[in-house]
Amino acid sequence: MGEIEELIRRARKTQNGFLDLQRAGDEVVARHQPEESLRVAKTLFRSEAYQARCIAVFILGRLARQSKVSLRFLRSHVSRDPDWRVQEILAKAFDRYCADRGYGDALPTIRGWLEDSSPNVRRAVTEGLRIWTSRPYFQDHPEMAIRLLSRLRSDASEYVRRSVGNALRDISKKHGEEVAAELESWDVSEQPVLQTYRLASRLLKRKGG
């Protein structure tokens, strides 16, 4: 049995969770040169099995720091996958890219993805970096995380707005004053903004009694 067939067979055994799929992706990257790992990932991504496509995305996330082709593939192809589980791994892959590059150095890419026309690309950032202020750079610059997320408070996608609101809520656990100050500037007369506001302010309201 060839490597691809063996990976797909192994992948199909995973019905819950992603740990073994991530492990399989790590093993591919450890076994091969980057060019061959990319070939394996692209082949797996054509599989009907979502689990195999998840392995592909884990591989691409590992390669993205050194491979512009891998990063572009994540943005242009993986974001179109209809399976929500693949989109969850896209978020993890983007976070892996940012961690490998350095979150501060990755800011131009973070901004670019947040401005993408695809809600899956935007959510890969808002969801992938959660909790943002537990990440290097954003630990020291929580205001930057709050500012970047807040730009999407009226996003056309509810899927993205929920991710933004939940991320700001998480940040408010340690940076409540900064989040509260940002929320005070929002015009909550717009329904999409109000929805994000309610999620983002949930813990602040509890703290305030």
C-alpha cells in the first residue's frame, strides 16, 4: 500500500478529535523534504474523506512559514472546503504559520487575511489566534488584538461576527478595561454590531454586577 493510501486509511479511523490527524501530518513533514510534503498534502486534499483533507491542512500549516505556495493554497483552496472540520483545521494551520513566523512579523498577513472576501479566511484568523493575548506579541500589545478584531464587528458573516465577539470576550478576562473602552465607541444601533457587542461584553457585565 502506498503512502497516500495508507494515510487515507489511517485518517478514516478518526471519528472524533484531530490529534492523530495532526500527528500524521507532522510525521509526513518529518519524513520528507518540503517539496514532497507539499505534493502529499495536495494529493490528500483531493480525497473524499474529510479526515484526509484535515491531514493535508495540518501539513500545509507546517510548511506555510517557508512556502508561499502552501500559504496561498490555504487561503485560496482550503478556505473553499465545505466541511466545517476542515475549516477548524484551517484556523489551526493559520495560527501555526503565525507562531512559526512570529506574530508581530505576521501582522501584514494577518491584516490581509482579515480583509479577504471569504468569511472562512477571515474566521481562520479570528478563531485561529484565540485567545489572542495568550500569543507572543499580542501579550504585550493587547490593544492591537482588540483593534484588529473590532474592525470586523459588523462583518457580513454572522459566523465571523460570533468568532470576533467570543475572541473579545476572552481578551476581556485579563484586559477588561481596554475591551470596555473599545466597546463604548461602537454604534450598537446596527443589529450586526449589537450582536458582536453582546458576545464581547458578556464577561464585562458580570464583573460589573
